[in-house]
Amino acid sequence: MLNFLKDHWQSIGIVILYGITFLVAIKALLETRSTGKTLAYLLLLFFLPGIGVLVYLAIGVNRRINRIYSRKWMSNVRLSERLQDYLQRENRQTLLEHSDLVTNKTGIARLLFRDSLSPLTPDNQTVLLLNGEEKFPAMLDALRTAKHHIHLEYYIFEDTGIGREVMDVLKAKAAEGVEVRFIYDDFGSGDINRRFLREMRNAGVEVFPFYRVRLLANRLNYRNHRKIVVIDGHTGFIGGINVADRYINDPKYRIKHKNWPYWRDTHLCIKGQGVHTLQFLFMGDWNFCAETDLPITHEFFPDIPVVGKDLVQIAASGPDSERSSIMLSYLAAINQAERSVYITTPYFIPNEAIYNALQQAALSGVDVRLLVPGVSDSRLVNLAAESFYEDLLACGVKIFRYQKGFVHAKTMVVDDNLSVVGTANMDIRSFDFNFEVNAFVYSREMNWKLSEAFLQDCLYTEQLELEAWRARGRGRRLLEAVVRLFSPLL
């Protein structure tokens, strides 16, 4: 027996390897909902046996089925049950009273409420903040006004420059007796170390990683990409801008970091009842990572007077969601557009539903425009995105590639009444893997401002032309096609 094993160990190893690969392939078929993603996993498993198994086990296991986030999910359910009846009444009333503003997009509002219990809230004031130069002064001023609590949740938080300014304000407010809670993503915020945590906690700030990264663990693939700030339950911030110096276009920073590109990003300040939904999301995430149960109290959900005329609804989803609410809300917005859809996204890898919806809208006469980076920070993502352009151009979608620097904003402007600002990219990672959050704003004034920002950005772009794009080389086309096969994994 020993001699047989010694003489045939290579053949036995290959049989075992392919046996394991076959079993993992069955697991991928049973647990992966997306056909494209399933095919990508199968290609990886059988073209790279062994390596493909490790990659799948590291990033592919479906945590919706395995309930890794069951504690967080149950926390959200407990919060939801206490608010459900009240929210349902408020949502119905808001739709009735503001039907002239929501017009044909009531389906989006109903979708978000029925899928994730997110109500359409009236009487909000929303302020558009372009780039870190506008976002950080506004946020720091708001943080300094806090009386009861400050809640922050960030994907990237760096302990330099603007991060240190934010830290100093948080520590000062904690010293005044304000409750300060801070969630950071353990993958995105690699700059946060033990010294940082010790300093913050000694100052009275409660700090927790959302989900601590472990080597070769599936959790590495599931990231908390949200950027949420809630102050005293009535003022909130949401958008694409993390807390890092790269988001401020300071010439000194750009020179120091070898001509770091101009960074174009968008954020939103919300004052009003819409902040209650951001509070709800933060509390669900906090109860998960801090293993506590923050109570629903008047201090966290205060009565808020009328501060504006904007309607705000929050879309949120993640690996703990039964469905991708954000993808569905994007899809509904595109399908319900009557005149125009302007999309800005740094990463464009749409699923089949979004891809088809964009083509259908353009062919129907809707003015569909897509603003993407001229040069992405990921060559593979750029190649995958480019593989979609030809068919979109052929259908009449106008594609603009930003040349001034790197566009990181995640926005959508639909017709003259709906604006979307948030953290979710137009890609499969944001739809399926990341915890994301978007604000849907019904406001003709906000719509005009965001439309103007989009058109201004287009002044610094190269617009793709169909015939010129078709003329690119066969080698480039082949490379795009190959990368596209694996785009669900990017």
C-alpha cells in the first residue's frame, strides 16, 4: 500500500484536488444567486484548480445563507418591529401629501419601504457638498454643535490631517459629556492602529471595527462601505467622501504624494426627519459590532420641526439583506425616467438588469448620460467597464470620461425631481458584497444643483464616439472580454 501511494502520489493528489474542486463547484452552483457570478466562479475553479478553491472559500461563500451577520440582522429586526406601524402611517401620508413632487416615481418610494422599511420623509433641508473642501468644514461645524450624541461610520478614516481634526473635535465633545460612537471598517481603515484606539477610548469615544478582518476569511470580501454621520438625531451627512486628506484638493498634498490627482466627489448634508433612517442604520450596525442594544429613545429620535421642503428616503443594503435594495432602487429609477438620467460612478460593472435598463431607456428616447473616470485606480475594473461601452453607445447612451482627475462621486439625477447621492457604485460589488447607503431626494432645487454639477464636470471630459470606440484594436477587445468574464468577482 505504501509503495502504491509512493509510486502514484501525483495521480492521487490530482484526483483529490479535482474531487474537492467538484464539491466546491456544486456549492457555488447551489449558493450563488447570480448566473454571471456562478459562471465566473466555475471558470476560476476549473481553469485554476486549487487556487480557484482558495479564492472561492475566501470571497465566494454566500453569507446571506450562512447568516454570518445573523446578530446584526436580528438587531435590525428588533428595531424594525418597534417602528413599523409608525413608519407605515408616515410613509403613506407623505406620498399622499406630496404626489405632485414625487409624480411617477411613487413606485421607488413604495419599493424601498416594502423592501427595507425605509419611509419617505417630508420637511427636510438638503445641502449639496462638492468635494472635501465643502464637506469637511460643514461637517466639523456641525460636530461642534452636538449636545447629546455623535454617531460616525466610515469605510476609510485616516489618522492624518483632516482625520486628526475630526478626532480632536470628537475628543473635545466627549469631554463635554456628549456620547460619541464611531464605527470603522477594518479593511478600509488600515491606518487605524492600537495607539489611535487607545487615544480615542481614553478620551471617552467608543470605537469599534465593523467586522474585524481575519486572514483568508470570507469577511475580507464584505466591507462596510457606508459613510454616515448623525448628530443629535437631526443632522446627518452621507455620500462618497471618506475622512482622508486625499479628498481635499490641497496642492501641498498633491505635490507631496507625487502629483496625486484632483479628486472629484460629492456629499450631502441632511437636516430633518430623513436623518432618523440614518440613525436607525447606524444603531443596527452599532448593535452588531459593539454587541450592545442601543435603545430607541427620544434623544436618538427627537421631534424635528419643519426645516425645509425636500423629501428624503434612504436606500440601504448589504450581505445581510434579503435583496439588494440599492440595485433595485437604481433599476426602478432608470425604468421610471421620462426625460433624462445622469449617472456618475467611479466603478461601472453593471449587472444584466441595470445594463439592459440603460439600453432600454436610451432607445426609448430618454437622455441617458454616464460619467466615469478617464483613468481608474484599478486597471482591471477599467477594462471590465470598457467592455460594456460599445453596446451602450450603440443604443444612444452618452458616455463621458473624466479627464481633470479622478471622479469618485456616486450620484444619479433623474428627470427634474429625483436626485441620488450616496456610497454605492454602479457595480456588482456594491450591489452584492458591500454594506452601502444612498439618499433619494425629491427636490427640484437639489435636482437642478446636481444637474449643474454634472454638466460642469462634463466640461472636463472626453465624450466617447461609437465609430471611434469600435475602431480600437482586436487585442484590446479580447482583453476586455476576458476581464469581463471575471467582472462579478472584481
